Amino acid sequence: MAIRSLAQTPLLPPGFTVPASRWTDPATRLRELLESEPYVFAPGIYDPHGAEIAMYHHATAIYFSGYSFAIGHLGTTDMDLYSGPEIADGARRTISALRKFQLTMATGDPEKGVPPTHLEIPPVVVDMDGGYGNLFNVQRVAELYVNAGVAGAHIEDQVLPKRCGHIAGKALISADEMVGKLRMARAVAEDLGRTDFVVIARTDAVSAVDAPETTRGLDLAIERALRYLDSGAPDLVWCEFPNSDREPTERFADQVRRRFPDAKLAFNWSSSFKWFNDPNPISFAELGELGYRFLFITLAAQHAMGYGFSKLLQGLSEEQERAYVALQRREWAPDDDIPTKSHHLFTGVPYHQVLGQTMGASRLGGFAGETAEKAV
């Protein structure tokens, strides 16, 4: 990914630089991407560490998933068992970590000859579930999100307490109440001077078991999407589909864009679907052509971490320390780029050392007494 320009910051010693986009509103950057790219893909994460790994690998954007947050921080399912301020604080810490990680990588490791790496900070979109209450709960949480530096958020039209879109028993609030929540999120962002903040309206109408309307299924989802867009509050609409079938995905896009030709759609390439069993899974490129501009895999980090850690634990059970030696060989393979292989660099020890010396924090000491890492 090409860096447009570099600039100095007081948080780096003289001579070190970061991408000048550090001071661009993340929401403005997300809007630029939505306008200029065929689609924007965002891997789903649930903590700062996963977001940093995504940033290292040049993720265009990042999706802070509510279900992932529930699993990663509560060890439970997605049924409104955490509050708005809890996930808002998780998002705040994640965005703060990305800004710090940019400084960490821009320092490199001068003592070991590791050059600086300049990374753009990807805009972060955060799950707001159903707003965690009424209109004024939305006001509070939207303020927390906007002040945290979140690029955008989505709100869904479920009765609270909400549940994951792929869990049975969902019910819908009225479309009017949903529009009020969307307008509130928009108003909060504008009041705080963040007019580019991206608001996404999600509808769970396809598989809801109860709703004020008599219409059900995909027809209701289309009707709801049109109502939300007609309000002028959301920038994108997202229909949560119950499976990977192409036809509903294509029909939703077609019907919505007949009324709103420039409408931007969001799509959850959900981990709940067994895509490996689908003989012809819809591609990101195809979704982009249909108008789905923001794509994400909600539980991407959770599944990847679960798989990788499980395989290590299985190996340790069977081969003891040899399994970890094998892991390190894969981490340090010269033809691969695994940023966490050196947690010393990844977590910013060289950055703290260099900046600490510049600012007179002499108690940090040096690395001369450390044992050198053995070459693999």
C-alpha cells in the first residue's frame, strides 16, 4: 500500500516520521474508500492485538464485532449481555492501540538494524447492536464512539435485548423507532463536528419471528431498507441474511437500488455459513458489483485464533516442547512475515527505549546486557 506523504510528530524522536494520514478523520478516510474502491473489506476483530495484526497486514478497514467482543471478553454468545459503554471502551482502547502501533512500527529497532515500517491506520467500524436501550441510550453510546475516533457504526432494528442475527427468536422494533435511533446517531456525530461519521442501518427482517408489519421475510427487509434510506440518516444499509444463498442477496440489492441507484450496501460474509460446502460461494468482487461496498467477516479473528491456538495445544499434548519449537520455526521462516514473532518489537519496546532516551527517561537503560536471539 503506497503511503501518500510522511510527517513528523512530537511522539517520535527527530528524524522519524509517520504517514500524514494520522491526522485525517477516520470517517473521512472510510468515505473516501467507499467512493473510490470496488468494495472495502474489514476483518472482524475483538481486541487491540487483533486490530494491530490486521493493520500490519494492511487491512483497508477493521470491523469491531459485537459477537466477537462477547466471546473474547465475556466468553458468551451475542445476546446483549454487555452494555454500550463496555464495548465503547473496547473500541476506544483498540483505536488508541492502533495509533500507538503506528508509532511503534515507525521506530523500527535501531539497535538491531530493523528499519521503520510506515503503516496507515485503518478506519474502524464498530457494532452498536440495537443501541443498548432507547433513543437516549443511542445518544450516549454514539457520543462515546465518536469521541473514541470510531469511523462508523451500525445499529439494528431488533427488539432489545437483541441477539445474533443467526440465532432464532428475533423480533423487530417499529421502523419509526429505528429511524429515530439512526437520526440520533447522525445528530450526535454532527453536533460533535464529525459530520463524516458513517451510520449503517441493519435490518434483521428476513428471519425475524415478530414485527409490527404483516409482511415477512425478504420483502419486509427490502421495505425496511427503503424506509431507512428514505430518512436520509444512514449512509449504508445492511440486510442480515440467514444463509449463503445468492438469490436473496442479489434480489435485495436489485430492489433497493431500483429506488436508490447510488445506495451503498453492507454485507456480512458470515462465519455462521459453511462456505466450504457452497458449490459457488459469492465472491467479494461480485458483491461489490451488486453495490455491497462494505464487506466483513464478523468472527474472522475469533475463528483464526481458535484454530491456531487449538492446533498448538493439540501439538503440545502429543509432542510437548517440540510442538512449540515447530511453531517458532514457522514464525521465523525467512520466506514468511509474521509480525508477532518478535513480541519485543511488536509491543513497542524499541519505541519506548528510543523515545524515552530522547525525553530524558534514563532509567529505561539499554539492551547491551540482553542475551542475543539465536538465529534459526
